[in-house]
Amino acid sequence: MKKVYIETMGCQMNKSDTERMLGMLSNFGYEETKDSKSADLLMINTCSIRQLSEDKAFSLIGTWGKWKKTRPDLKIGFCGCVAQQKANEIFKRAHYVDFVLGTHKIYSLPEIIEKINRGEKVCECEETHKTEDNEASKYNISRVKSINAWIPITEGCNNFCTYCIVPYTRGRERSRLPEIILKEVKDALNSGFKEITLLGQNVDSYGKDFTDRQYRLADLLKEVNAIEGKFRIRFVTSYPTDITDELIKTTVELDKVCEYFHIPMQSGSSEVLKKMNRRYDRETYKKIAQKIRDMVPDVTITSDFIAGFPGETEDQFVETLTAMEEIGLDYSNTAAYSPREKTVAAKWVDKFIDEDTKFERLARLNEQNRKCCLASNKKFVGREMEVLIENFENHKGKNVITGRTRNNKIVHIPSDVDLTGEFVNAKITSCKTWYLVGEIV
């Protein structure tokens, strides 16, 4: 068999795409290798959310291009969000690339492989307004060996936030058919996965585009929950104003759905949120978070924030710091603003924050995040919690099993026995900033 190496960058959607591409390639004589130098086919699945990720992608394939000088039969593929965004421009920057594959047509990969083996160069980056469910059902998914299976239920986004490239790289929102999703869930569970994460850029919009049925995320959760066996269900990412009371109630009622919501806020300033084209203000987000906390016991709410958005004043930035504490966010992903081609905010060059100020704000944002995370973790010391063990490793000189609670808290438990894949009950004895420490009871 030939060997393929795929370098995956960015979000869980990209990781899911990689698993699907590996599954397709396995049907055409390729097996995965973790050694890029031994591969016959090199592919990079790119992320365009920030400029740094794009620069890293071109740097890596530059290295691969040098390898090709001594190995002319080596094939190189440039895939993912940067491919969708740049298309034919990639061949001009990197003439040694054999094919460019965007996010919309990954199931064209088998045909592409046939063409490049005939010596053709291929660019497959046309935008589509449909899902590829019919094609998806033909191939296995080569999932990374772990506990959690990521299963996309929506593709694309309709929100067009002024900073975000996703609608341009992933297209408009498209919901996958529930019968295809349920089959993938069952296949993952039969393969030994113990946790299912339903994935989408805006997962709460699932089903809005169906014209032949009334079927939303709550309905899908009920069907997945009804599948026999002990496993967990999560869903990410949620858009604040798309979270319905029905969805919150469903989370409470279904025993396998975890008490966890990831709800990006992006800024604590209502003025900045308006410039970001987010459909809520600070007070609205706060009310949504409080409603979830009132209805879902022990819920964890995590978020995303951007530091240094164009035109952001010091006072507006401070509003973000106070929002994180006031709302009681349990953890947040943070990033400095990075202008992305085609987005509205990228045109506001005269309002860009200088790099020193931007990264100084990011450092303060990260410090506030650490405080919020530690305060959140302290609430669970002394509690007994169910932990799904994800791995067994040596941590700071001691053997530990590491897993997650239902509300997505990481727990380290001293153990000389590998219990990966098992559910254990643990008493939380102490905590650090980023994790809890427990013992099996």
C-alpha cells in the first residue's frame, strides 16, 4: 500500500474532514503514516482563521516542495479553508503542489487522486449549497483512536460577523440529514467511542434549512440519546441568540447529554459587538447565560474572546474583562484580532490597534481567563463526579489517568492502572488553574 501523511491545522471540523479523507484514501490503496518523510502522498488540511495559521501552512509545504526535487513521484495536496479561500492562487505560490481541494468538495478526493496519478494538476474549490451526504455514505471514516468522536451536523455559517472568514471558506449553513448522522453515531459507538460530539460552526441552527420537515437540534439529540449503551453526547458551537428554551430543557431531560455549553461572546462591550455584527449585546448574552445556569445544574459555560478588535478602546476592552467575571464564565478561548481577507473588518485599516497594544490586551485577557477558570474549578472541590477516562500517562513524575466530567472539567487521578475508556466515580480533592485533582471512590 502507498502511504499518506496529513497535517491537520485548526478546528475540530478540519480534524473531522481529515478523518473522512483518510477513510476515502484507505479504499484506494493508501494507509496513514505519522512519518511525513516516508509518505507517497503529503496533504495539508489548512486553517485560515488567523494569518499565523496560513503562514505556517505555506511554510510547511515549502519544505515539502524541496523534498519533491529529489522525489519527483511525491504528490502534494493543499486542502481546507486556505485552499477554499485562495484556490488557483496556490499554484502560483507553490508550483510543486499537485492538487488544491477546498472545504466544499472533499468527496471529490478519489477522482482527484486518479487525475494527479495521470500527471494532471487539479483545483477543486467550487462552492456548493448542498451537503455531500450521499457521497459520505459510500466511505468509511478513519477516526483517530480516542474516546470522543466528532460528527459534523451542519456545515457553513450565515452570520457574517465582520471579523470572521468562515462564511467565505465554509459557505452558507447546510444541515446534514439526520439519518446519515445517526448512522455515523452508531458506527462510532460500535467502534468503541464513548462520547459523541455533534459539531457545527453554529450548531443551534441545525435543521433551519430543511424544507421537507420540522426537525431541529433538540429532535436530533433525542434520537441520539435513545441509542442503547452508556455514552455521552455534547454539541458545539452555540450562537447565543439561537439557544432556545426547548434546547435547554432537552439538555436537562436527556440523561446522555452533558451539562456543557460553548457560547462565544467575542467582546464584553455592546458597542464592539455591534461593530462585529453579533446579534446581541452584553446584557442579552448575560441573560442567556443566567437562564442556562438557572435551568441546568452544574453547567459549564465556556466562551471565545478577541482582543484588539479594530477601533476597540481601552474602556471597551475593560468591559470584556469585567464581563468574563460578572457572567462567571468557566473558561474562554482567547486570541488577538487578525485581519482576514474578504471580511468587513479587514478593510478598517485606519482603526487597527497597534501590535504592542493588541498583545498587551491579550495578556490581560489571558490573566482574567486564568482567574475565572480557577474560581470555577474551586466550586467542585469536595464533590463526587463521574469521569470518563481519556488517557493514561506520567504527569509530573506520577502515573495518572486523565479524563473529563460531564460538564467538561479535566480531572487528573493518580493510578497505576490504565482505565482509558472507563467511567469512574471520583472525589475531587483539590484543583489547579486548568484542571481538577481527584481520587477514585
